[in-house]
Amino acid sequence: MSTNKQNKERLYDILKRPIITEKSMTATTLSQYTFEVAKDATKIEIAQAIELAFPGRKVKKVRTVYMPSHAKRVGYSVGRTQSSKKAIVTIEGDPIEELAGV
């Protein structure tokens, strides 16, 4: 029983935030939604997290992209951005209104 609870808590921690850009909003017409996810998350875990966060939707396909860090400069100070991972998720069923900008 405790492993199921730990697994559910892990699924809640996988999705960090939706990525809202012009390109990702255009993809919502094809039922594709983009999320920033944990770097160690697998495609299966991402699909389970989406189905848990948005009940009534079935995940059809998950594509992941690793986003490496890159150099950034502000004035004289030079640093690096954080590396991250994003997932493009194709769903079946009703669209997600919270992300579609409706």
C-alpha cells in the first residue's frame, strides 16, 4: 500500500509546469501539450502523471526533449542557465481547457 502512495506522490512531482509559447499553443489544435518535466522522468511515468493530473484524458503519445544549459550574460557577469527536460504529450479525449487559453 505504501509503495502505491509513494508512486502517486512521485507522479505529482514529475510535472513541473506547462510551457506556454506561440508554437506550443498552435500544437494544442492537434491535442499536443508541452510540459516541463523532471529530468529523470520516463515516458511511461510522464503519461501516468498526465492521466492523474487531468482525469478523463488518455495519453496517446509522449515525446521528450532534453534541453541542455547554455551560457547567458547579464552585464559583466557570465553564467549558465539550468538544463531541463520537456515533454510533448498527445492526448485523446476532451482538450485541456486550462492550457488552451480558453
